[in-house]
Amino acid sequence: NEDLLKKSEQLAMIGQLAAGVAHEIRNPLTTLKGFLQLMKENAEDDFYLGVIQGELDRIEIITNEFLALAKPRAVKFSLTSLTTLLTSSVEFIKMECLKQGVDVRFSVEEAEIYCDSHQMKQVILNVMKNALEAMPAGGLLNVQLEKVDGHGKISIQDNGSGIPPERMKHLGEPFYSTKEKGTGLGLMICQKIIKEHHGSLSIQSNVSEGTTVTILLPIANNH
Ligand code: ADP
Ligand code: MG
């Protein structure tokens, strides 16, 4: 009955149920992957096993991303150098850039924020991954951090495919993806995390120029 449960309560309940289901899927999934690995070690022609493994990997990625969204996780805020966090994130994807013919330009000022560094790194890596995926034939990834009006301003810019206006409005919708292997959950996760850090995330894009994602985060007091 619509009157008994307000819509927001219904949504919260559906979210909890779905997170519960996703959580329950993870255990049997781990078992399946373990046994599959054993089977692969004993098999001569493992084509079908490889297909099964690929599909299980995909279920795992979607389940994990979904849980990252739905499950309230213990967040650990601490004073963190955004500079160090960005530097290590760029280090992390450098090999991938090299393989793909993407040049990296990197320029950062010093800035400290209060954040859950694990979550913040997840945001940065998600955005950089999108940038790389938009430049399959190479390009330029430009990562910047500057201080603007008490905020750390992170810009992650690519000169890839860009996003046509009619697609812009769908960004951040759950499962909206234009990629064959995409989940369409990455940007939603980023938005959620940035909001929990009292920041903002915006996307500027142009089909002929590429895409810039701008993240603003309040700088920690006295830093
Ligand atoms: P996924 O990467 O799994 O597709 P995301 O939520 O990370 O999901 O991104 C959703 C969609 O937004 C992508 O499928 C793509 O169409 C678009 N997008 C995001 N970042 C970029 C980018 N840097 N350049 C072009 N398109 C992008
Ligand atoms: Mg993505």
C-alpha cells in the first residue's frame, strides 16, 4: 500500500534488500571461481572454461561496484595529502597509459584534505580509467591539482572521444554505459563519494576536444 510506506522508505528498503542479495552472491561466486581455477589447471583445452571465467569475472565486478554503492561502509576520515594521493594514482595507471600510447601531463600543488583516502583513490582511478577508455588510440591525459578559494581543484582531462550532448544527461544514471564491458556504475560511485566529502564533481565535454572532469574538495582547516 502506497500510503503505508513512503516512496523514499520503499527505495531505502529496496536498496538494502539488493545489497543483501549482492552480498550473498559473493560467497558462492568465490567458491565457483576457486573450483574453476582448479579445473583450468587440469584441463587441456580450456576455451569453455575461459568463457565461464570471463563471465564470472564480470558478475564479480558488477557485484562489487553495486555493493560499493548500496552498502553503507565504515568511512575513515583522516588528514590526507591530495598531492600524494594523486601522484600515487598516476603512478598506478602509468603502465596502462604507456601501453595505450597516452601521454601523461601532471602538475600538482600541495593541498591537504580530510578524506577517506581509500574511497578518494577509488574516485580518482575511476575517472582516470574513463579518460583512458575514451582514448583507445592514444592521446593526452592531463592531471592537475590547484588551490582555488579554499578548495583543492582536481582536473582530469582527456582529448578522447568526448561526450555528445544527448548522452550528457544520462551520465551518472545507474547502469548507463556506452561500453561493451562497462557497468555504468563508476560515475555514480564517484558522485556519491564526493558528495559525502562535501565536494562537487562536474563534467565538461565536447565531441571534438575531449572531456574534463573537475572535482572540488574543501581543504582541511589551517592547511
Ligand atoms: P562505465 O565506465 O562502466 O561505462 P561510468 O559510470 O564510469 O561507467 O561512465 C558512464 C559513461 O559515461 C561511459 O560509458 C561513457 O559513455 C561516459 N564517459 C565517462 N567518462 C568519459 C570520458 N572521459 N570520455 C568520454 N565518455 C565518458
Ligand atoms: Mg567507468
